[in-house]
Amino acid sequence: MKDKFYITTPIYYPSNKLTLGNSYTTIVCDVLARFNRKLGKDVFYLTGTDEHGQKVSQAAAKAGVDEKTYLDSIIADTKDLWALLDISYNKFIRTTDEYHEKAVQKIFTELYKKGYIYKGTYKGWYCTPCESFWTESQLIDGKCPDCGREVKFQEEEAYFFKLSEFGDRLLKLYNDNTEFLLPKSRVNEMVNNFIKPGLSDLCVSRTSVKWGVPVEFDPNHTIYVWIDALPNYITALGYGSNDTTLFDKYWPADVHVIGKEIVRFHAIVWPAILMALGIELPKRVFGHGWILFGGDKLSKSKTALTKECIDPRVLVPLYSADAIRYMLCREIPFGSDGNYSTEAFLTRFNADLSNNFGNLVSRTFSMVKKYFDGVVPECADSEDPDDIALKDFVKAEVKNVKEHIASLDITKAVISIFNIFTEANTYIQKVQPWAVAKLEGGETRLKQILRLLLEVIRIGTELFQSFAPNATSKVLTALNLDPNSTFDDLESFHQLEAGKKLGELGILFPRLDIKAEMEKLASL
Ligand code: ME8
């Protein structure tokens, strides 16, 4: 049986159109999903939207429509965005899907019956835009510590989940399984900020929020955000329904990828809920850093504040999904915060995609065309020291890429892939095929050189495909390979069929005039 790989994004709030920040997580997960498919695994990639709560109601009211109408338009836009960015998800869950609502009700009732949920009174400072209650001491200058806006004191009857009982089991979990929460630095944050000071029980219902899933046995209450949202990872697989085939096959998740601000919910609340239900825990939770725009995270409600054009709906038609996907994976060190700027994006486009990858492919293809009529040269293995050095270099980087992907480090993986392209370009400068072509009897050597370059391009392109699926698929097709096949003899340097003519390739990433593009984007 094939190995399985189950990966999830957060389910995003459709309180407004999704942003480049949401796109980041979705792209990263797509890279991991695609790479694992190339490795031959049976991949299930889940994404979706978190549709209940006050924020959505307010946004709908502001737009003058009911919640459902409002949500449908945002969800249509979200699905278009994922299509634009070449996101290959297997399932899109909406928390307003009937099967999810029913399963969440069941989960809530089961936790209540098992004694993990009880009725009490909630008091606290409530931030409506963030849908968060805060204690007095958490407020900053009397305002919401997350968004800095006004909060109001609220008191209501509510159900609570006994999170306070799980501290020791969570500590044991982090101790026993050092891969559970990544990057590892986030473990200290959880332990020092939340577990050591003592976990409080979690408020899991509201009487004041009507746009939500009603508690089965007390319908005055709606199930409050996290206990509705987190179970999406299992309800999407059929947990709580009559058909649990997918759940049996794919759970536990191999990784939940999330932004660092919701690590607390995924590394404390979610495992506690699963422990209470007696369900196996996800294997890993990865809390990546933030993309900062001029030093700011820019939540959905603040996106309009930036002067830079950061809307993928505008950027993709201009520069391609490949370029955005590559830029985000390469520029933000995975796990840490990183800055996005238009200038950095355009600079990477030229330096990496156009000059490095694009140029390597285009000059190699041109030389094959010029010297061998575009036909893949037949040749025996070469013992030339330059060739051996290049092959050894490529083999080592292939190993690195696989290891980085296994440890979820997409930035290091893509750097290793580009090391291959850089090394191949350096090799061209060193062996100077154009000079070899002029030597008498140089044909055998020329064949070796160009054949090796084509094989190195094949290997690098196969690896790069998960990051930039469009341009790479064109290259693989031009090499007479099936872009949809899994990795096949990746490290071999005799994979291409000799004697076959290469397909035509246009310019993959046309060089940009950065100044002109910056002006164009600024004027949009
Ligand atoms: O939190 N940099 O939804 P949300 C990096 N519904 N990632 C970013 C980002 C940025 N600047 N901005 C957003 C929710 N993200 C809940 C989740 S899950 C059961 C429920 C990404 O719409 C990042 O993944 O606020 C972050 O965690 C997520 O979007 C927040 O999305």
C-alpha cells in the first residue's frame, strides 16, 4: 500500500476577501502536497473556510445581504484565487456544510456526556473584530492586544471545556514527541506562556452569537469558534458521519500547517479535544512565521492600508502564479517572519527565475538545437572530472531537497534546488560548449556536455515542479517526459530518451524592467 500524507491549512475566516497572507500558507501546503505526490504518496490536501461567528454576520450586514449570500460570494472568490495560484487541494470544507455542522454537534454532545464540557458564566473583555475574550491583564492600554481596538465588558451564561485538566498531558506530549510542535522554538512559548501559568477552561458556547451551530441539547447556545473550527480536520474526512472511509485512511494528519498566532489553539486546545474524544493526535503541527509588509502583518481588515500592490489577483496575471509561489517560499525563511516587498519580488523574478533557471534551460535548449538539430544526444557515461563534480553536486543536493521537504523546510529545499541550477550555469561557463564545438573531434565531448546539462535540467525541474508547476511542466513536456508522473530515477543521468527531438520552449520568465514594473504597480 502507498504511504499516505494528510496535510491541512487553517480554515480561513471569509469575513473579507482572502489575502496574500492566507495565500502564503495555502501555497506552502500545496508545495508539500505536490512534492509528496511526486514521491508517490497518497496525498490528501484539505483547505477551507471558517464561516461562523460575529465577524461574518457583521460583514454581511455591512454589505446589506444575509450571511449565506455574503459567504457564497467570498467563497467563490476564494476558490477562484486558489485556482489562479494553482492550488491542488483535494477537498474544500466550509464550516456551514451540513455534514460538518452535524458532526460538530455530535462532538460537543459527546464531550458534554463525558464530563469535559460544563455550564458556567463567562465574564471578560470582548473584542468583536477578533472574536476574542481577553482578561483584564491581557489588555494593552485597555485595548485588544491583537488588533489594538476597543473592547467591551461582557458577561453571559456559557459552556466551558475543561482545558485546565490537560496541562500535564500536554507537557508529556511535547516531551515524548519532540516533532509534534514545530519549529521547536514554539514549544517553549506554549509551555512558558500558557501551560506553566496554568491553563484556564475554555469558553465554547455563546448565547449572544446567533450565526453558529446550535448546541444539540441546549439550542439557545451556539458552539463557539474554536470548537467548531478545529474539528474540521476530522469532519472533512467523515468523522461523525456514516461514512468514515477517509477518516480511517488518512487520520492522523501528517501535518497541520498554520500561522504562529494560532499555534496555541492547535498545540493546546486541539490535542486536548482529541484526547478527550479518545482520538489519535496529529503527527505534527507547524506554526510558520508571518509575512510582514513594511514591518506589519496586515490582517484582512487592514490590507487596504499598504501602498504596495499585494493582491495576488493582480500580481498573478502580470507575473504568473509560479513567480509568486516561488518568491514566497524563497523569501520568507519557513518558520520565521520575513518581509515582502514588490522590489524584492521583482528582483527575485529577474535574478532567480529569469537569469538562473530560465537562462539555463533556454541556452541549453538553444545549443542542442544549434549543434544537434534539437535531438537529445546519445553518449556513454563520461569520466571527465568536471562532469563527475557536477553529478556529485547534483546528487548531494537531491538528497538535501528530500531531507528538507521531509522536515518541512520548503525554503531550504528551494535553495538547494536553485543551487543545482546555479552549479549547472557555472559548469557551462567552465566547460564552454561553444569552444568545444569548434575543436576538431570535439563532437563526442560536446554530446557529453549537453546530455549532462539536459539531465541536470530534468532533475532540477522535477524537483522544482512542486513550487512552480506551470513553467516546469512546460520544460518537462519539452524534454518528452510526462509532467504528471512521479519521480522516476531522479538521480540517474541517463533518463532521457536519446534520439528524441526536444519540444519547443518559449521564454519561461521574460526579464522585467524593475523600475517600470514598480511604477506600473504603484499606479494600480
Ligand atoms: O485564524 N503571514 O483564520 P484567518 C503569514 N479561522 N500567514 C498569514 C498572514 C501573514 N501576514 N496572514 C494570514 C483563522 N496568514 C481561523 C483559523 S483553523 C482551525 C481556524 C495565514 O483567516 C496564516 O496561516 O485569520 C494564519 O494562521 C491564517 O492565515 C489566519 O487566517
